[in-house]
Amino acid sequence: MKSQEVVKMNEKYIMNTYGRIPLVLVKGRGTRVWDAEGKEYLDFVSGLAVNSLGHCHPRVVKAIWSQADTLMHVSNLYHIEPQVRLAKILVENSCADKVFFCNSGAEANEGAIKLARKYAKENYGADKYEIITAKRSFHGRTLATITATGQAKFQQGFEPLPAGFKYVPFNDLEALEQAIGPHTCAVMLEPIQGEGGVYPANKEYLQGVAELCRKNNLLLIFDEVQCGLGRTGSFLAYQRYRVEPDIITLAKALGSGFPIGAVMAKEHAAKAFKPGDHASTFGGNPLACAAALAAVQVLLEEGVIDNARLMGEYFKAELTRLAEKHQRVEEVRGAGLMIGVELDGPGQEVVSRCQEQGLLINCVGGNVLRFLPPLIVSEKEINTAVDILDKALGG
Ligand SMILES: *Cc1c(COP(=O)(O)O)cnc(C)c1O
């Protein structure tokens, strides 16, 4: 089909929730994607931090083929090998002891919220239910997770919202300390805020938060749906901060393109879930787990995380160099290959000009260009992207 035709059918048959740009993608390999007319793009969006290993990584493709031909789905009434193998590798590479599998980031955060409430009620009484989250955060699009999200624009029109959430400014320890009250049961944060505009937490802040949680018997939940799984140069983002959360949520990059999410927890928290407390029909099915197992193995075995760290440093230095040249750039920030370039005005036009020149990036919060290249990206590809961005910013 021609691009025009797909765009027209989209308008006729698809609910208008995304405000899509008129670009139809048909094929991907490694760091590249192609549109319906055969034009090639360097993909620095990576399906929004999903395609960390690039498109169609051969080991992931092979795992999906082989599992699809053996057993795709059986329900969680039965034991399956790919699920326990995936849980084992996640536990062995984190501070968590147990895993629950689901299908998306929002669903993982819903599970984390339920687990935190159940844990608090069992251990500290019925009036412990409140979860403190950060302003500018993003935790998903279900009713509970838009409420956890500290941005009014995601909530408007969907009231009444579930009770029991409170918001504090990010990176402000004093504000958090003051917000803790008799009903508080948990604190939920992204170690690096993604959708809110790429804001990394300060080290002293996260360490202070962990200390406050310990003192007040609160569970600490890290939403690593975007920043986890190698993106920031360590397997999980919190590992660079020397703090340990009680609960971690994952999704985006977990299946390197195959939809899967996870709630991970330390034993004391995990055991609050008893049979019947939580479930998901598709959660952790054989096909999803086989894909994710291959993806995590590649991540850990093929030097991908080291590459993310090294290329992240290089990319950030190059972008900082560009920032000195272009007045419009206010700040370059981020960690590893999760980088934001804040402009002094709207960024969508820059995104469009990059696209014309064959580079896909996106824009968050209206004025922050976000770069989420595949973690297998090379120095040469970063140079290409920087040259295109240089031109798109006006010379
Ligand atoms: C994308 C994202 C989510 C939501 O994930 P979905 O799979 O879209 O439900 C939650 N938290 C963070 C930090 C995210 O970036």
C-alpha cells in the first residue's frame, strides 16, 4: 500500500488518540527503518525505548520463531519454562527476589500500586494506602496510573480519579519529607523521568528518598519502564545510584519489540501477593517470555550495556558541543542513551526537519528533543545524527 492510502484508512478506522505524523514505516533492521516509499531513516526513537537491540535482532527473531512453532500460550494455570528462566535472569541481575509478568508499563505500575497497598495494609493497618509520586512523572494511561502520573494534562476529562495519590516536586527531598503523612504507604519515582522531559534524579536525592522510606516504613517503587534494561548504561538505572528499591517495574525494552511488562519485588514485599490477588491472562506467556529471555541474554552477553554507556557519553559530549553553537539550545541532559535537548521554544519543527534528512527523533513536553537510539548504535551513526541535528537547528 502507498503511504497516502494507509494514512487515509487510519483516519477512517483508527481512534484519533495519537496525532500521528504522516509517515508509514514498513521495515526495520538494526538502527534503520524504511518507509512505504523505500526511504531510509536512522531510528533514534527506537519505538520509544523499546527496540534497544535495534530492529529484528537475529537472536530475538529466532527465539520468537522457535517458540511460536512450539507453544505460544497456555494460561497461567500451568507452569512454563520460558517464564521461570526469564524471572531467574532478572532476579540474578537486580536486587529483587520475585517477579510478576504482565503486558505493558501501565499494567506493571498497576501491579506495583496494588502490591504496595496490599503490603501496607497487611503490615501496618487498613489506613495505609497513599502513594507519593513526583510532578512531571509519567506512569501510564490506565485510571490508576494517570492518577499516579503527576501531570494534570493526562488526567483531565477522566475524573473521578482513584483516591490515594499525592505529588511532590522531583529532586526536592524536603518537599517529600513534608508530604509523608499517616496514610502514606509508598513512594513511586522514575530514576530518570522520561515523558516529563528527560530529568535525571540527583544521587543525593534518591539516596535521601530511600532513607526516608526506610525510616517511615514506606515501600520504594522505581518505575524503570523507560530507563531500565541498559538504557542508561547499567542493567537497571537505580544501580548507578547505590540505592535499592523494594519494587521495580519494567516493560518497554524487556521484549525488544515484543510486548511484555514485569513487576519485580524484594521478598518482604512480594509475599503480600497471595494466590488470587493479582493475575493477567496473557502475562508472561511462553512467546513473550521466550522473546524477552533472548533480549535480556543479548543485552547481558554481547556488551550492549557497555556500548550504551560509552556511546551515551560520546553522544552527550557531541550534543553539548552543538549546544554551544546554537543559541536555541538551553540544556543537554540525561544518562546513557536517554538524552534530552531542551530548546527555548517548540521542538516539533526541528523533529520534522530531522525526519526530512533521514533521522527519526521525537519531542516531549513541547520543547525537549528526546534521543533514544538503539543501544547498539555506533559512533559513526551518532556523528550522522549530530550533523543532521546541526542542520535542523539552523546551520
Ligand atoms: C511508557 C511508560 C509507561 C507506560 O508504559 P505503557 O507500556 O505505555 O503502558 C510507564 N512508565 C514510564 C516511565 C514510561 O516511560
